[in-house]
Amino acid sequence: MIAWAVLIPVLGFLVTSLVFFPLITLYLDRDAPAKKKWMRIATAWATTVAFWLFFTKVLYVPFPTGLLI
């Protein structure tokens, strides 16, 4: 989590979250079968993008932008 917080100003919230949230999910559920792992990765990505879109496009809350986005 420290790496996530440190990399947000560099890469931006969206890119950093798209990388770290699936990694955290896989780490916490490392005993799950492969099929469930892919579903959890997709859920983490979809949740992150939905959260970002809602806050930036609907509520107009600025998120940190980095070099990529």
C-alpha cells in the first residue's frame, strides 16, 4: 500500500490503481482457482474504472494525474 501511495503522483490514480488493486486481490485470495482469479481481476478493474469515472465525470472531483493519464 505504501508503494501505491508513492506512485499515485507519478503514474496517476487510475493507472496505479489498475495495477495494485488486482495484485492485492490476488495476494489476499491466493488459494482460489485460476478461473476465479481472472474474474476477481476483472472485477477490480471494473470497480476502479467505475469509481474513477463517477468521481471525475459526475462529481467533478479531480484525481491525481501522472505521466500516463
